[in-house]
Amino acid sequence: MKKGPESGACTLAAPGNLVESEPDTNSSNGTSAREKDMLHSPGELENVPLKTSTEISREKLCGYLNKLGIKGPIKTWKSRWFFYDENKCRLLYYRTAQDINPLGSVDLSSASFDCKMENGEGVFEIRTPSRAFTLKAISKQAMMYWLQQLQMRRWEFCNTQSRFPVGSSQLVNEPLAGRTNVVDNEDFLPLVKTPTEAVGLKAASLPAPQISTALQNVSLKHPWTEIQNTVYNICGSKQLWGSNRNVFSFDEFQEHPENVDEEQEAEGAVKEGTLEDGRMGPRLNCVRKARWMNSGFPGSEELSREKNSVDKVSVLQQQILMLTEEVKSQKELVKLLHKALEAAQQEKRISSTYLTAAEDKDRLELVRHKVRQIVDLTSRLEALEQEKKELEQILTLRDSHIQELKEHVQLLMEKNHAKQEVIMTLTEQMPRELSDPLQEANTITVETLYKQQEEIEHLKDDIDAYKTQNQFLNSEIHQVTRLWTRVAENEKALLMKCACLQARNCQMESKYLTVLRKLQEAVPGLPNSHAELVKNLIQEALQWDVKEEAAEGFNLSPVSEYDEYGFMTVPDYEIEDCKLLAKIQALEIKSNKLRSQEIVEKPLHDRWNSIGELNPCAELKSLIRSGIPVEHRQWVWRWMVSRHCSPVPGHYQRLLEQSRSTEHPACRQIELDLPRTLTNNKHFSSPTSQLIPRLRRVLLAFSWHNPAIGYCQGLNRLAAVALLVLEDEESAFWCLVYIVENLMPADYYSDTLITSQVDQRVFKDFLSEKLPRLMAHFEQYRVDVSLITFNWFLVAFVDSLVSDILLRVWDAFLYEGTKVIFRYALAIFKYNEEEILRIHDSVEIYQYLRFFTRMITDGRKLMNIAFNDLNPFPMKLLRNRRSMHREELEAELCELEQIKAAYVKERAEQGPQDLEEVVSEEEEES
């Protein structure tokens, strides 16, 4: 876009069309155009003769426009009264038409205009070399009028000042009239009709455009100008200058520098403007005072012309309302100025402290304080930017949704249009068919017509009957729907109440069993009759049969004998104390599950139901940690196994054929371990169970698949859990391969179990870091936790945790790896830390650690400890610890091998007699 008054950047009107008269001879008389206009009295205006088109183009250009202001990241439109100064080719802007001091100005001598339609209706820009002003008119016509008038008056000013475009040397020597005629011949846009309701002196008498907040339209960068204008508007121009001349020292006008916006002017500019205004000549000040005293604001001229008293009263009432709102806004402005003054005083005190500091240390401390404030503000800015990005993403999603809705509406409109066309076609056919009754009379007899009319009447009656029947049926359906909705709501409320009652019943029974256990511990100190009573109560509680209660049709206890995967909710332990603890744990777990059903479990199920295709992400990781629902667990496990271990078609069948033809060396050990696998599960508790043969085939196939490991005790439990969830034995086989060869480190199930021993040392390090009090307690009483935790790591907590918590651990374990085992092992100790710290005997500690996993009743709490309270838990640290301890353990094993070799060599040198004695001793020991 070209700049300069000669370029005509906005091609709305030809400059020549607008300049047809002699230059303005009053442009250098020392007073502004706005002041001249205000000096005209109503009588003078009436006596002015009709003007020609040339004179009309020189009338004063003023009116209300909205100006775009920027307050940090916020952009707001502010209503301003704009007035064109013909002497200086500037566009002055005030807050209202009645203000005496301008807020700023726009230099039009070297500015360019732009009115892109994509900016919005009525929006145009004035770009000066220093900055750009964005303005908005009330309508497109008003915008075009402003642009043409500004372009025209700038040409007049440039012609008056003898300015010519650069490179137009041929125009320099031509007279002004000649150039004007050249431009007149071009076909530009015609002059826009003056919008009197928005432009001109008549618009000054109208109320200013309303802003949603009174303070929003106030310029906070020009407080002194705002106060002067407000006091002038409240007191009235003549009263203020006549009786209260010294209020706020109206001895000078403030003329702000060009191209300075009130929203971006620094606070010190107000003081500088005041000092510069103070240097104005007293003669010029007196002239301006006299002119403003005699003129008032343009609205007074209109009021004097009003002949109807009712109109005058309404105008005065509007002015009273405007002044009232103005007073309110000024009060708010004063409050803001007080706050700004307090902040400035605080800053001044800090600066004074910095300047008066005697030592560099004190000054350095002040500087550091400022740096901390800057860092704080930077962090807040980053947070706001992040929030802005999130809002932009939400806005993008909403825009896409709106676009979809628009497409849907467009489709409906097209369908509607097609239906309208069909209707129009049928409507056109009907007159054509009815237009020729003579032809129909030749083919249809009178009797036929009579019968058709009777049939039509019957059909109309049938239609009315069907309509009545349809209304009746609709009312019936509506009533039935309302009844069904009420029944569903009542049923839901009853189910929730029943769940609450069941949870309370479980808690009460759990507390009752806990009391019985405490009494059982105190039996040796009770009389025989009381001890016998406690024993009978414990037996009754353990022998309580769920089936008897269910047969009566009233079952408040939701604890069933088996869970979804066949695990016994109350295992059949030989020791009564263990049975009691198991039943207490089952009741507490069921109570927690019932209480969290509506709040936690149901939303979690809904989130899982909404998932389509699985993709690794943070949301999926969080969902898996929270636990996979029973109905989704099987296919999610299959997906996790297939990500890292692609099944080979036919491989499992070949391994089974090989196991049938050749007996594996580990076959005997597998047969011994099968009856000892998941004895508390009904699918493995009996040798005739259906899953026992499947488990045998899976273990034999794995022993042939991985000859380096073959079979190791513990693999039977891993394969059994995989069979329970996946059901298909080939899928269970590949799940076992995935755990042993992908999740667990190498040599975890080898003959030496070296990596398993390394993990125990790593776990002790983490226990010392995460739970230092507990580890110190173990060291004080010489308790080796690896005796308890070694089996946890080897079989991933199988037979150590209840099935509900165990399967949640496996969900995260299959997705994230062995780090989950470390997390949950630490979480179990954290869960029972206080109880362990209260025990001060090594034997009692070992006894408590044998069954303390049965004290865990809240799986959600355990999960929160594992994944939140124990953070951070980086995988890199785990790898480094494993590498360090493996080197140490290998060095120790190498040293033991050397000692063993030296010992054997020494025994060999002592002679065959001693060797025979050693052999005989070994045989006796075996």
C-alpha cells in the first residue's frame, strides 16, 4: 500500500473531484477548526446562505467513531469524538463531544487509508509512519463518508501547502485548476451522502454511544485531561469559566504530541504535556478561554433551536443521565488513580532504599528481590500463555463442531429444497389435470363420479378417525414413558440405597469380626465360660453360609464364595486367625467397592466403553493404572502382549507335538507343581479341573520354546493367571513368553536366579530412600525383607495379594514392566508402615510380614501410594542400580568360586584317605 497524501491508498473517491475550490484562506489564522466551529452562535448559523458544493466540502468534519485500544493482551473498542483540524491536517479525538482537551491526534499528512472488508463492517485503518489506528463507524455508509472526506481534505491541505507527489514533475508546473480538471475527468466512486445521524455538529447533541462498563471508555493514560474534561462537563462551560476559574487550574489547554494513543502513552507523558502546555502564551490561552466560554458544546446550539418544550425536557433528562454516569465513572477513575499513586509511592520508597543503601550487599538484595518479582511475573505469563493455547485448542474443536453442524444444516436445506421442488411439481400438475373437465366427463360417468366422491368422504372420515386414534395413542405412550422414567429413577435410587446398606453391613460385620479377633487374642486371660463363648462366636462367623441367606430371599451381605475369575473370596486356611483375617479383608474390600461404585467405578467404566482403537498415550496409561474392567481386560491384555511379542502362526502347535513325542527333562517337576498352583481358585483346586491340562500343555510348550530356562518354579503361577484372564491356552503361552523374555530382565528365571537376587538388593536401596524409618527399624531388629519379597518379584505378587488388587497390579505390570513391581512392593510396606513400627520383636515382625498383605483392603489407596506418593521413580535410575549391583554380585560369586576351587584343591592334596572320609560324611548328610 502506498503512503503519503498524494498516493490515494484508499481508492474510494478521486481527490480531484473533492477539490474544486480555492485553497482555504482561513487555514493559518492561528486557531483550530474545532474552535472556529464552536464560536458560531445559533443565530449566525441561521443567517448563513445556501452553500455550493465546493463550500459544502469544506464544512467541519466531526462525529463519533469507535477506536480500537489495546490493554496488554486485551483489545477493546472505545467510543471517541473525532474532529478534523484543517490548519494542521490532523484528526483530533476526544472522549465526548463536550470535552475541551483532546486525548490525542492522528497526523493525516503522510498517512494511508485501508478498508479491508474482512476486518468487519464499518472498520477501516489509518496508518501513519509511526503507528496504525483502527477505527469503526456505525455503518458502511458512514465509513465510506469518513474515508472520502479525509482523503478530500488532505488533498485540500496538500494543495494549499503546495505539496506535490514525488515523481510527478509534470504536475508541478501546471496550475491548480488544471490539475483539478484532469482528475475530474476520471470515473471514481461518487460522493457518499452525509450520514447526519452519525457525522456533523448535529451528532454532538445526541448521546454518546453507550459502553458496557462506564470505566471501559475512560482513558487511564491521561488522568489530568480526564479530570479537566469531567469537571468542565459537570459544571458547565460558562459557569466554570465565570465563577470557578481556578479549579484544577484551567489556565492552559493540553495539546498532546501527535501520533500518541491514550492506551500506550507512558505515565510520565502527562507531566511533560502539562509542562509544555504551561509554556503557551497567555494571549493564546485567553483567546481560547473566551471562545469556549461563548460557544459551549455543539449540543447547546441544537437545544436553542428546539421549539417544542417536551423535546427540550427529554434532551435535558438525557444529559442529566449522561452526567450522572460520568460522575460514577470519574469516581472509579479517582479510585484507580489512588491505587496507581500508592504503587508509585511504594516504588519510590524502594528506589530510595536502593539509593540510600550504604553497602553493595543491601543493594544486591534489592536487585535480587526485583529479579524474583520478574521471575514470578514470567511464570505467570507462561501460565497465561498455556491457558491461551488450551483455549485456542478448545476454540478449534468448537469451530470444527460448528462446521459439521453447518454441513448438516446444508444437507437438510438441500433435502428441504428437493421436497419443495416435488411439491411445486405436484402443484403444477394438479391445475393441468383439473383444467380440462370436458375430457374427464367423456370417460367417467355420473355414477362413477358419485362413487368416487363417496369413497373420498369415507377416506376423509377414516383419516379423521386415525388422527384421533393417533392422538390418543400418543398420549398413552407419553404417560407410559413418564411412568417408566419414574420407575427407572426409583429403581436406581433403591439400588443406590441397597448398595449403601450392603456397604454398611459389610463394615459392621468386619468390625464384629475384628472385635472377635481381638477377643481371641485375649482368650488366655478370660474365664473358661467366656473363652468358650468367644470360640463359638468365631466358629459361627466362619461357618456362615451365603446360600442359606440367599434361599430366604434377603441377602444384605454381598460377599460371594468366588469372584469373577474363580478365586475364593475367603480362602480356606487351616488356621482360624488367618480365616478371620481373610474374611475381614473380603468384607472391607467389598464395602470399599460398593461405596466407590457410583463415584469411581461407573465413570471409569464409561471411559473404557468410549475407547475405540488402543494407542499408547498418557490417558491410556492412567486408565490402565486405575484398573481394567472385567469385560475389557481380556482384549486389552491381548493387545499389550501383541505389541511386543508377535505370535508366530503354528509355532505353539509344533511345540505341543514335540512335547508329545519327546519327554522334556522338566516334565516331572511340572507335574509336581500342578497341584500346588492357585489352590484358592476353583479352576485349579482339583486335579480334574478343566484348566489343569491346559496349564500342563502351556508349561511344556514353553520348556521346549526356551531351552535355556526350561522350567522354573513360579512359571506355573504366571501361566495360570494368564489362562484365567485370556482363557485361550495359546494366548496364555504367548503372554508367558512376553513376561519372561520381554518384561523381566535376562537370567531372572535361570538356574542361578542372579537377576532376581540383584532386584532384591535394588529394592533394599529404594526402601532405604523412600521409607528410611521402616528400613532403620528392620536393620535394628536384623530383619531381612528379601525373605518375604523374593517371591513377590518372582511371581508378580501371585498368592500374595487378593485377586481384585492382584489383577490391577498385573494390568499396569503388563503395560509398564517390572518398575510396577517395585512401586507396589514399596506401596505395600508404606500401607502398613505404622503397624510394623509398633512391633519391637524380630520374631513378631516376621510373623506379621507373613500375612500383612491380607491387611490391605483399599486397592485405590494402594494404587495412589504406588503411583503418586512414591514419585519420582525414573526407569533410568532402576537400570543404573541393577547394573551396579549385578557387578557387585558377580564379583562376589567369582570370589566364592575361587574359594571353592582352592578348597577342593587343598582337599585333593591331603590324600585319598581324607578324601574318602569327606565322601562318607557327604553321604551321611544326604
